Amino acid sequence: MKRLLIIGCLLSSSITALSQGAVFTTTDTAVQQAYRWAAGMVQHYRGNPGDAVGPWYEAALPARNAFCMRDVAHQTIGAAICGLDKENRNMLRAFASHIAEKRDWCSYWEINKWGLPAPEDYRNDREFWYNLNANFDMLFACWKLYRWTGDKSYIQHPVFTHFFEKTANEYIRRWVLQPDSLFSRPLHPNAPSPFNKQDYFHRCRGLASYVENVPDLKMGVDLIAAIYRGLSSLSAIAQLNGEVAKAARYESMARQYREKIDAHWWNSGDQRYYTWYNSEGRFGTGEGEMFLLWFDALKDTARSRQTMEYLMAGRWNVETTSYLPVICYQQGYWQQARRYVLQLSDPATTRREYPEVSFGVVEGIVRGLMGIEPDAAQGRITTLYRGQSGDTAAVRGLQVMNTIVTVTHTGKQTVFQHSGKQPLCWRAAFAGKHDRILVQNVAMAARYQADNNGQIISFVEVKAPAGKSIQATIQ
């Protein structure tokens, strides 16, 4: 009851909750209410920076006062939007610093506010819970955070580069995750001896999936997608650092995993992907397809559309559903994305207090609805309004790429401003095919791209001066 009273007090004071991080406003009152609730919850889950672990936020079952690798990897952008940059840096470094050979190159799955491995998931270095996706998911999160913030420590700090190298090499070998070993690997590599199958610290020490309810699962398609995206991210990091040969090697490795997904995991009869493969040599389906889209592992547009249709027709737990707003917006299913935002923030939704939910709603609105996509590697910020016609929306005080931006979408116009010291590239994008886009009332020829749902997006790229508003308009 005390916890509920605290939440109620926080949510009743939206000004206090939104004073830290970006401020979002819209004439769509339902979405406005959803953001106000979600941003308030993000601040509610902010831990005490004076705790032994340092700055942190809850990213696990709330009662544990802890954060786990999967949840953190999925909450970082929502956290950054709400001003939790110190927390992101500290938590990711904590995970990276604890990778160790004695744990077969795993880190701690979950760390609590006392700076210790959470006892709910850890007994000792031979007996603990760990989902193998986590290392690759965190690698991807570090790359996304660099692109979002411009903070190169995420890709160059020694604690991270050590984690990256061990994950891409020793970790893959130790857990028998090479592309040609995915079906032949042991069911429980690196298991404690003597092995007790009834002890989940034995049985789940190295789960080959985020899906935890399939008996004797040998491989999950979500793990393969995670490896693909992790190695692709590492290739991009190497490229940025001028390590051309290393970038090519990791990109080649990543491609092999993606090709395995399309070659072996597509069920042509059901027109969907299998999600698991067990010790009996049998494929099956269940949860897990979401991560094919989360990790952007599908290059066949027809199959990705089939996957989206299946996911949107199903009912999923709140953790899985929390990824749908940003995925649906980016895949071109804008009305469905809005419905998920409202569903997740609805007081009637069971377990909406799980931290991934509020962080996912925040990210879904700013990255998805507002289409704000910073890319520090390219020195570019993209905007694309995906809201309902007739509505207006704005984000103010958003810290990205070492600057603060304000974006206002009003009908057929977007106004962009940033406070940085140097000009940056602004990609002003609009739904639909438009031959010309007016920038400061000067017509510019538009370029085009299509999202995975076939919608045409028109855009121009312009140099946005520091400290001045610049507007783009379609006729």
C-alpha cells in the first residue's frame, strides 16, 4: 500500500516528474496522458545515486531493488530521454566490468543497489542464472547509446572494448555458438558438475534464449538474432574507430548468423518463423519472434510483414508488449503503435508497473511517434511525425548528440532547433511522396525511402545552424 501511495503522489505532480529530461506535449490528450504517466514512472524508478552501486534505476522486478542485463539493454533509450545518462553509464559499465573467465565470460545477470549479484539469480560463479542473449543485447545497447548521446565512452572506454572483444570471441567459443554449431551444440555446455537438472542455477546457467518456458531448449532464434545484431554493432564500432579489417571480419560473421535464420528457421507452411529448437531435434513456435524485429534481423520484407501481422494479432506478456510501440512505429504500423502506447499505460493493464513498460512507452513516443532518431556516427538527426492528422506535438529539452534539441510537428510543418556549438545535419522527413520540401520557404528536391509496410517517406537533408530555429514544410 505504501508503494502505491508513493506512485500516486509522484504521478499527481507531473511538473516534478517531467522537470528532469525531455518535456513532451501534444494535442492528442490520450497520448499526452500516457507520456505523463510513463515519464513519471521512469523518475519513480530512479535509484538513489548514493547507493553502493552508484547511480542506477530499477530494471527488474521492482521489489528486488536491482537491474538485469536484458531489461537495462531495453530501457536505456527511454532512460536517456528522461535524463538518466549517469545511470546508463554506471549500470552498463558495471555489467561490462564483471565479465570473467571463471563465469565462462558471463557477467552478472542481475546486480542490486548494494553493488552485488542479486541472490535471486546468483549463488556462486558455477551456479547462477544467465540468458546468453544478454552480452550481445548489451553490445547493441552501447552502440545505440553512442549514436543517441554522442558519448564515445560507450564504444571506446577500455571496460567496454574488453567486454566487446571477449563477447565476440571467447564467449562465442566457450558457449559453442559458432554459426555451424547452433544445432549440434551441447544442451548444457559449461554445466556445473555434478549436474542437477532440477536446480535452475544449473539448468539455466547459459539459457540459449530469452524465452524461458521451453523444456530442453537447445537454441532460440532470438539468440541468433541477438548475435547477429551484436556483431553488426561491433562492426560499425570498428569502422568508426578506423579498424577496417576488424569491421569487415565482424560484418562477415554477423551475416552468417542472419543467413542461418532465413535458411533454417522459416516455417513455410505456417508462414512464420520457428522460435526454438530442442534437444530432440525438433523445431517449435512460441514467444521470441519479437526479437527478430528488435534486432532488425529480417531483410526479407515479405517475411517481416508476416511476422508483424502475427505479433499484432497475438496477446503477449507486458515485457514483450513493451517493445511493440517503437517497433510498430518503425515498421510502418502507426495506428497500431498508438494503440499499444495507450494499452500499456492503461491503469487496467496487468503489471503495467513493470519497469520496462514505462521506459518503452517513453521511447515509443519520442523515437516512434516523433520520429526523432539521432545518429552521432553520421552527425545527423532525423525527424518524422507519425501522429494522427490534425494533431500537433512537441519535444523540448531533449539531450542528444551533445546538444539539446526542440522539435515541433504542426500539421505539415516541422520546426527544429538545437543548442549545440556547431551546425549539424537535420534530415527532415514527412510521410507520403512529395516532390519538394520547403526549408525556410526555399524549395528543395526530396528524396524517398519506404518503410517495411510500404509507406513512402520523403526527406531532405539540411545544415541546421546552432541556436536558430529552422522549419521544413510540405505543400
